[in-house]
Amino acid sequence: MIRNALEPWHLVVLLVVCLVVFGSKKLPDMARSLGKSARILKAESRAMRGEDDRGSR
């Protein structure tokens, strides 16, 4: 039942709903801020892993 849960037309409907709700001018800004947040999270997780490796020696 869940095997083919996400089909291409689901993504199209989701994109249209996001476009209607947020507007075409806000979507690039939202994507940009999401990318920055992902980069920050990745950098912080690498830093935490590095501190754990140094602390265990």
C-alpha cells in the first residue's frame, strides 16, 4: 500500500499548493534560508563530532 506512496503528480500538487500559499516571490527566499540552515547544521554537527574525538583521547 505504501510502496508507491509518492508519485510525480503528488510533487506537482505540492509545488502548486506551496506557490499559492507562499507566493512566487517568497519561495526563493525560503529555499535560500533553508539551504543556509542546512549548511549551519552540517557544520555544527561536524564540529561536535570533532570535539568528541578530541575529548576521548
